[in-house]
Amino acid sequence: MTPTLQLSIDLLRLPSITPDNSNCLQLIADYLDKLGFECEFMHFGDPSDTGKNAQVNNLYAKKRGSNPTAPHLCFAGHTDVVPVGDESLWTYPPFSATIADGKLWGRGAADMKTAIACFVVACEQFIAKNPNHKGDISLLITADEEGVAINGTHKVVQALAQRGEQMNYCLVGEPSSTNTLGDVIKNGRRGSLNAKLTVTGKQGHIAYPHLAINPMHALAPALAELVATAWDTGNEYFPATSMQISNINSGTGATNVIAQDAQVLFNFRYCTENTADSLKAKTHEIFDKHFNNSKASYQIDWSLSGEPFLTKKGQFVDAVVSAIKQVTGTTAQLSTSGGTSDGRFIAPIMNAEVVELGVKNATIHQIDECVAIDDLENLTKIYEQILSQLIA
């Protein structure tokens, strides 16, 4: 039983379904305290709220280096996990942390409790070899990444920035690998902009359309142009911006009634060739054109989940790629694909370079989530090698 595997098991046995911490943060803090880290619990939100503003527990732990001008490397991750669904469908109980067939099974095995264990043990091994390391090391661990992500990492980095804390590099332990450990790392993420469109007409009898205003008919031409629009062509690091419709809703349930209104939900996953403001402006331009002479009206409520961020090739990316190559022999591919992560808060607020590297993502959020035990030991070695290259 290696230290990485033991700590992974201890974390996986705690049922920390978002935003519940379930003592995970205390377990991590107790481990780091013995290594000389200053551990700070940061609580944001309302303890009496059970909704979006519920209180979230976060941990920020830091070990200062001997040279104040040396780089600061932060490891970021989350202990919260998604719900398990029907437990009877799992081969092993989701919080049993079962070892079988060379794998560790359980909710959070891939996303992403084991990565936290890998980094903690990597810090332990690095510090043992480099007790007078030059750079600072920190861990930023939240219990609210899988949920609304309001009182987690976002609030932590805001508080850190306000008190003058600085980071040079941030390594997020999200499961980035695809086929083998370290074959893919994320050096950026697309932005995510959500829109709730409401078109208002006038309800009426379907046999007397001249006495009604059909919101769906008013909507259709504008929506067609929205779907057909090429927002950009992407760039060296990002694919082209994508707009996708997720929901369309209208009607009263009756077949002979024209509805009063219609709602459409759509989302932009956008690259650095656009901004949230430029996408909003173009969208309103399209709808203003089609609704200029229409008896129907429209309204769009916008919600920005995060701006895109990018870490270009340089010392940090090179160190991560080199460490993977040394441990596994794999040449990592840089990617900005996939959804969002807490890197969207860290990169702009802390002005830090952000790279995501973790275990394989094949089973994340699935029944029978699992991770190869060998990958845990190799990931620990990779993290230690990154520390050695950047802050020793």
C-alpha cells in the first residue's frame, strides 16, 4: 500500500457529494500540516442557505520557499463529486474504494480525488529531497466544482488577489488524459456563454391566426440565421467557436392554441477570437434585424460561465510535457477541448499560467468510475518532476 494509494482510498471513502465536504479537506490539511504547510480554511456563502448560495468549505495551503523571487506553483482541485445514481448498478459500492483488477473503483476515482492524493504525496517526496526549495508550493482545494461553483474557487482566488497573493503557475488535476496517462494536457479552455431567449407574441385560436401573434413563426427566421452563422475560424490553439441550441419550449399543451411565448436556451463555447461582448452584440444584431418590423418582441438573458484562457508554449508547458515524457515516455498533446474547469477563475484573476493534467477521463461521472493504480504512482512521479523543474 503506497502513500498515494492509501490517501486515495481514504478520500474515496468519504461521500462528499457536491457541495458537501464530508471531512475531505480536514484529512488533506492534517497531511499537509505535517509537511510544513500553513493551512487556511476559507468559507463562503450562507450556512442557512440550501440553494445556490449555500456555504462552501475551501482549503488554501501554502509552503513558502527560501527565495521570495522564485516562482509559485499552485495545485488546484476539488473534493466534491457528482451523485452516484442507482447504487445497485455499481459493481462495487461507490464509496467503498474497492481495489480489483489493478484498478481503484469508486465515485471520484477519476474526477478527481486521486489527483489530489498524487499531488499531496508528490509534495511530500519533493520536500524530503529538497527541504530548502526556492519556490512556494500551494494547494487550492474546493468542495464546489461539480455544483454551481459560486462560493468555491472563484471566491477563494478573489480573496487571495485582494490580499496581494500571487501565483506564477497553476496545475489543475482534472482528468485530462484520453488513452494513456499524460497523452493529453489542457493548456487552455474555451469560454462558455449561456443565453435564455424569450419571444413574446399573442395567444389565440389556431384557426384565427390573424387575431394572434405566433412567437414560433417570428422566431424561426432569426434562429435559422443564428444557427448558420460562422462566428470565427478558431486559431492555432482553439477550434472555431460553437453555438448550440439545447432547449426549445412553447405551447399550452393544446393542439388548437397559438402560444403566448416561446423560450430557447442556447450556449456559445468560444475561443479567444471572440469575447462575451462580441458574441452578445452579433446575436442582438441578428435578432434586431428580424424583429425590427415584427409584432412579436424578444428578450435575451445572458449568463457567463467563464471567459476563455490560454497558456502558450513556454517554461510551464515545457516542464509538464518534459515530466510526462521522462516518466511515461509519452509525448503529450496540447488541447483546449472539453468543458469548463476552475482554471477559468484562476487564470484571469491570479494572472497565472494554467495547465490541466490528471488521470484518464474514460469513466468520469459514470457508473463504475475507476482509475488504474499504476497511473496513480506514475502521476505522483510526474507531479514531483514538475515541482523539481520549476521551484527546486
